[in-house]
Amino acid sequence: MKMTKILMILAVAGMFLSCVRNKNNTPAQAQSEGAFNMIKVSEVIQGGSYTYISATENGIAKWIAVAKQDVNPGEVLYYYDALPMENFHSKEIDKTFDVIYFVNKISKTPGAEQPAMGGGTMPPSHQGKVAANDAEVEISKADGELKIADVFANKADYSSKEFEIKGAVVKVNEQVMGKNWVHIQDGTGTDGKFDLTITTQANVKVGDVVTFKGKLTLEKDFGAGYFYDVIMEDGSLVEKEGTQI
């Protein structure tokens, strides 16, 4: 499966300026954000990493992909946010979809899988500074230590060289199209340029103070109207809450 085509991506939610925004500079929203969608399963194809579900939603047929799990024809399932991918070819099942919707989780009961922090399948975004403990993020850094505001101010420099950046994890969407989508903040930056999105295989949780290493990708267009000014793709976790990785 072509990950460059899969990764949009950000963008479970909210979904995605270092937040994701669409090309008209308005925040991108997931399908039916904050309200559940109900589907009835008609066909299931199991791939190596994903379960592909042919279903009807409000009488309309659609394909949905979710991390591999047991799903049976005839079941009624619920999901929240969905990331549409057009002309998507899945190598693992050798099938091309005109449109397929990637979702983070599905549930047999409405309400069970609603994201706790407003996230969903797509990479999450933030409209304001937030923290795990309902307080504005404040990270202690040494003099000269790189700040998120510096990264945004000099983004071209950090697209050509690896750098390390420390911040507090304010949101995580796990295993969205094969990667974890992590948002970190350190209390610096303004005008929407304070929240750095990182895709990674590392496991972190909201509230962790982490250091990631990688390069920026600039003006990343994931298709379907979703666009990142900056994003660190395939970041490596260097340190987590004082524990060297």
C-alpha cells in the first residue's frame, strides 16, 4: 500500500496549518465530526493490515477501511470521523477504489468510539493551545534550546536537516493508516503556528513530555483538500519523560 498516497493525516481528527487546513485556509473537518455514522455491512475483505468493508450508509453504498479486525456481513456498525481517499489502490488486496473512507475505530454501539478529545480518523488539529491537564502548555527549556516557534519561523532550514524538538503531547491518533499522529506543543508560537504534527511508529500518550528527531516536510498536500504547512513525517522518539530511548 502506498503510504505516501495513504497519508493525507492527518490528517482522528479534528483533523489538520500545523493543524491541517484546506486550500482555502479554513480548518478541515472530518465527515460528521462529533456525530456518529451508522453503516450496515454487506461485504468484508480482509487484507494484511486493514479490513475493507462494503456497506450502506443512509442508503448509499460506500467502502470503508479500518485497522484489521473481525467484521461480518449483516452487522450494523458505527463510526465517527472518516478520511476520504480518491482513486486509492490497495496493494494488499489488489483493488482500486474510486473512493474509500479510512476510519480510526468502529463500534457495535453508537457513542462507544467517540473520540474523547474531538479527534477521529484523520490527523488531529487544534483551534487553540491545549494541554492534557486543562492548562496552557508550558515546557521548561534551556537557553538556546529549540522551540516550536523557532521551527515555524525557520521552517525551510529544518526541512533540509534533522533536528530534535521537545514538547508536551496534547493529542494522539493511533494507527491512522499505519502510523501514529502526534501533536506536540511547548507554549511558544502564535497565530496557529504553535502545534507541531509528527507521524511516527512510537507509542506516546497525552501528557507525555517527549523529544522527537526528524526533518520537516513543507507544504504537504495529502489530497482531498487537506494540506499541512509543516509536518514531521516518520519522526523518531529520542526521549520520553526523562527516559532515554
